[in-house]
Amino acid sequence: MKSQWALLLGLVFAIIVAWFAIVNVEAVPVNWVFGTSDWPLILVILASALLGAAASGLIAMFRAVVMQRKIRGLEKEVNEKELKIAEQQNEIASLQQYASAFADTEAERRSAAGDDGPDKPLEK
């Protein structure tokens, strides 16, 4: 359905352009740097519009290329940060395991020695 609307809109636009071309057939002088020539007004208008569209298209393509490069750089940076986060999470997990194992061995040592730990008040 969307393509049918686009086709219909294109057809209406083509009819408007054709009507515009029929109405504007008078010759107008076009001043070049090296001389002057007479062209039909519709050709002058269409040529100007096409040159403007081409210039806009080139600028848009240039901006798209610049944005794609920027996106690739930012994606690379995100990947590097994600790798760093994963490494740090692995390091935290290994340190937590080490701390847990140390706490377990310390508790076993204290229970074997009959020491209740630092919470026991000192007797005089």
C-alpha cells in the first residue's frame, strides 16, 4: 500500500512538472562568464534544481561517511570499555573468592586454637 501511495505521489508530481514545462517555454537569456545564450525557462529551472539536488546529495553523503567513521570509533571504544569491565569483574570475583577462602581458613584456625576472635573482651 505504501508503494502505491509513493507511485501515485510520483505521478502527481510528474503531471505538475509537465504542466510547469508547458507553461514556461519562453526563451530567457542565460549569462555565462564567457557569453550569453537563450534557453527555455523550464530548462534553466530544472537545471538549477538538479544542480541544487546534486549538491545537497553530495553534502549528505559526506556527512553520512563522517558519521559512519565516528560511529565505528565509538563502537570500538564501547567494546574496549566492555572488555575492561569484564576484566575488572573477573578480578573482583577472584578477590571475593580469595577473601572468602581466607575468612574460612582464619575461622578454622581460630576454632582450632579455641580463640573466639576479636570480639572477645580482654581479661585483666
